[in-house]
Amino acid sequence: MILYQLFESPPELSLREGKKAFGIQCEKVEDGKAALLQAIGDISTSRQRVDTLAERCTRAQLSPLHFRDVVDDFLLA
């Protein structure tokens, strides 16, 4: 199973001074163990929008190969 989860970008890596920024990490879960595949931080300051995107990616079982493309499309919308 591929799991996409919201995370808070560390302040020192955020491009948004003084604001919380959120990203998504992609994990492969097998036999109850998770392995981090990719993480894209600083997607948005809107926790709700990023969480909704992560949920949709998980529900669709988005291939990690297309993860960056989906985030890029999200940023352009």
C-alpha cells in the first residue's frame, strides 16, 4: 500500500517566512512497516488543502512515479 501523509515543513527549510508550511510524504507500507519513498515540503500554508491532496493521492493509490507531477499540477492550479 502507498500512503501519502501531510507533514509540517521545518521552519528553516520553509520559503514562507513566519508562516507554517505543509508538505506531503509518500511511504510504502508492507507488513505493518513503513518505508519513506519521497517527501515534498513547503507545498502550501493551508493545512487543509495539503491534507486533502494527500488523502486523494492515498485513495487513488497514486504511483510514486507521478507524485511530483501531481504536486506540480496542484501548485499551478
